[in-house]
Amino acid sequence: MRAPDVTFKCEAAGCLEVPVLAPRIYVPSKHGQHYKALTLSFPHLHYCQTHWDAQMRLSLLLDDRTKARFEALARKVWPQDGLPDFDAALIEPVSLYSAEYGAYMERIGLSIDGLGYSFHHRMKRGLAA
């Protein structure tokens, strides 16, 4: 049996716990505009429950670069007057072992393989060629 191509580890320094959560940010529109909230996931960040509770803060993820990504997304999906309300932003944990996260990994070419993910066989053949 071989090891998966991708395995998760907690982002906290020195943590050996199995990670279970990844962050997603929701940002609503400003001034009572009734547009669907924008979301941005961070599937490359993984945390165990202990470090999620102790370390995960919205301010760690919602930096100037991330705000610029939200503003660009707002220009694409909302009418011209739509502005993101960063003061009302929320952070939500996404389970690494949920169907939603598995679907994301499938979209980027990985499939579940034990406690990690591996490239699809068709992807490996394509990469080898």
C-alpha cells in the first residue's frame, strides 16, 4: 500500500494532531444592499479543533490582499453600486472530511485515499506523458 499524494497537517507549529477544519470567509454587501454574500475559501489551510479554537481569527485571513480579491469579485458579481462590508465579515469552519470539501478536491484533480488525497489515475497518466 502506498501513501496518499496529499496529506493534511495542522498549520500550528509543532502540532501533530489530525486537522479537521479549513476556513471560509463570508462578506456581505454594505448599506443594506441585498446581494448574496461573497465567499472565499482557504482549502490549503488546515487546523485541528484545538488550534482552530485558539488561533483562528478573521484578522489573520482578511488582509489587504484578500480584501482586494473580495472587491474584484464584488465588481464581477454585484451591480456597480455593490460594496463589500468587511466589518460584517464572518469566518466559518469547513470540515476537511465533508462532502463539500471532497467535491472541491475532486474539482482540482484529487480523490480521497485513506487519510489524504491522491491524483486520479487519468491525471497521473497525463502527467507522465
